Amino acid sequence: MELDYERIGFRCGIEVHQQIGANKLFCKCPTINAEGPCDYQITRRLRGVVGETGELDIAAKFESEKGKYFIYEGHSESTCLIELDESPPNPISEDALEIALKIALILNAKIVDEIQVMRKIVVDGSNVSGFQRTALVAMDGIIDTSLGKIRIPTICLEEEAAQKTEENKDFVRFRLDRLGIPLIEIATSADIKSPEHAKETAGYLGMVLRSVEGVRRGLGTIRQDVNISIKGGARTEIKGFQDLRSIPKVIGYEVKRQLDAVKNGKKIEREVRKAEGFTTSFLRPLPGAARLYPETDVLPVRVDKDYIEKLRKELPKLLIHKIYEFEKKYDLSKELAKEAAENESFEYMTQKFPKIEPSIIAHTLISVPKEIKSRFNLDSSKLAKKDFEEALSCYNESKISSKEAIFEILIKKIKNEKIDLTHFHAVSEEELEKEIGKIIKEKPELSVSAYMGLAMAKYRGKADGEKVMGILKKCLAAHK
């Protein structure tokens, strides 16, 4: 039975956290995961301190009482003394700030006059210093959705936490590559009307973020937290969503959990819970304002109005508009246009290789790597931009004659095999027809797909599959 979310007093807001920039927020270290084992390790204990209100935050108290110590492992390629809290932070990254300001402007938010960095007490070990630096960038944004407007009261720029790699009853182990990466946090008001509406809102915000150059891509670079409550319940923050599809199911579970508690007269506490599959489990009490106090090592940044107007004129097209444009301009399907619009190489390749149909370029960049991985179990992530460029260049200059040859060249690139372009010279239609006729004669009664497999095994890279299929059908008709 479908719940009446308005009747149960459902309130829901989303916080989206997205990594941005090429360097960390308060130092020059790159935003990379260093290869190889870590080359140093330190051990720390952390304790909570009172915030600006003069009180110790409830979440900080909860974490301090666990009594654990923390082991930090780092690599000198991706960390420095600032991550270790052994040196004062540099001024806030200008590049990261510019990216955050552009995102705020796209979200129709009002940029603050002065950006003041604050310290947010965090003693779960995820920050070596015992606090996270965070700064309010903009307020009062707004977006349109299918169920009305969603307000965005705050947009902040903060530093990413360290990555937990091990935990037991005595200690927690962290790796420091991720610590200090710039993170933009977009928080909505409780305007979301249902679990599916939450998914839509998160998807729209993700689309906005992917529209801006300098936003990081890939696994682990974006995450969503959802805040919900119902009548008679209490605000609960849920962390750890794996993807957008899980949002409605996890919210549905949490609503049912709170409804059952209210029905049975149980008191629901304000808390942070973790999404586990499609359920949730307790993490810690919900923190409050008591965990904030000013950062004295970083000077405030005045925001010039002329600079903001300059950024406003440079705002990129939203991906939803770019996708529509690609469908029409390059004659792509909606799904292929969506992936092409997010592919950093597509437009560059279409300009560099005007003789090649854009659909072939899109197929090469987007579909071929997936096919190589699924059919041959090869790691297509090893393919670099220069590999695609070389394969497409051969096709553009008629050094190879078929789309299948592009596929074969990329496979050889992954395997690090020598590429001999003479193996991909075109075969004539006469030879194709003769060989396919011979295959049909020697192996009668096979299916069309079986004949196609045999023909392509011999001529892959020398003839396009469409041409081979056309000749195969012609030969089969002649043999009836």
C-alpha cells in the first residue's frame, strides 16, 4: 500500500558532497591516490573540545568515549605536513573556490560577501587534526523539480576526510591520500515530498555538478546524505548511499522504522545512521552547532562583485541541454548522447577527425571499452586518450578500412601487442562473397549468427560487420 507522505508529516532534505579541483584545499598536494605502499605511518589520539557555544558537541563526546587510537598511513606523493597537522594551512585554493562559486551561481544562490573558514569538530579519526575545515560560500539557492521548487539554504566548501581502511575495538586505520581534497557540500531544505522525489532531486544536483569543468569523476568522488523525519519522530541523517537507485528504498525502510517506533510508543532520538543494503543502522548521535568554532590559521576571503559577474558570464551549459544538442547535432540516440556529453574526449575527437561519422566516434569512446571488458574480460580502463586518438586517426586516414579494425587495435593496445596495420587492409566484396559461400556449403544448417561468427572470426578488422551481414544474407538466399 502506497504511503501518504503528506499525512505522516514526511520531511526530507539532501546533502550532496562532491570532490572538486586538481589540488587539495589548503595545500598544493595533488588529488590522487598514490601508487604503491605508503611510505610513512603515525599514531594519534584525539579528544573533543568545546565549540563556539561553550559546550562539547554530543557526537564528539560519543566518539571520544570510545577511547580508540588512530593509525594514519600516507605517501609523500599525495600528502605533506599540512595533512599531518604539523604545519599551518595555506590560503584556501583559488581554483577550488572558483569551481564552487560557479556551481553556486548555476544553483541560483547568493554568494556571500566574505568567506570565513570554520573548524567543525570531528574526533572519529577521519581528520588528523580533530576538526574539519569548512566555509560557507553561498546561500538561498533554488532548483525546479517535477514536484515544485527545492530550496538550497547553504553551499559550503570543505576538506574531504581520510579514508578508513581497518577498524577493531582498539584502533582505526586511515589512509591520507583523500584527506584535504576540496569538497563542495550542497544542502537542500526539507522540501522533498517522497522517496522518488529525493532520487530525482539528487539526480538533478548530480547533473549540475557534472556540467562544471574541474568536478572530479569516478567511484567515490560523490556521495549523498539524506535527512528525514516524520510526525512524532526525529530528524535522522542517513549516510552511505551506494547509488541513486538505492535512495527510495532506504528512505522507505527508515520511514517504516520510525512509523513502527511511533506506533509502539518508543522515543526516537536524533541520530546519524548508515545505509546498509536497503536498511539502516545506528552510527552516532546527530551533531549540532556546538561543534563549530572559527579557524584562526586561514584569513577570510573577500568576494569581489566584478569577479562574480565575470564568472556568471562563463557558466557552462547544463548537461541536460548539452545532451539534447548532441542528439540533434550529431544524430545520436538519447542514451549515447548522454554518455557523449559527459565524455571529455568526444567533442575534441569530432573536430580532429571530421571524416569520421560522430556516431562511430561516440561508439568507439563509449561502447567499445564496455564490449572489450564484457566479451574479453580485459581491463579497458588501461586505454588512454592517445590510444583512442591513434586508432581513430588510422580510420580517418584510411590506413584501416573498418570499424572492427578500431576495435582490434584497441584490444592490442590493452594487451601491449605490436600493431601491424597490413593485417587490417580491406577485403573485396568478391572475396567476402566467395568465402561466405564456401562456409555455408561446408557447414549447412547453421544459424545466421553462427555463420556470422565464423565469417567475422576470419575477417574481423578487414570488413565492417554490416557489410558482412548483408553479403551473408544474400548468400543464404542464393543457397535456398
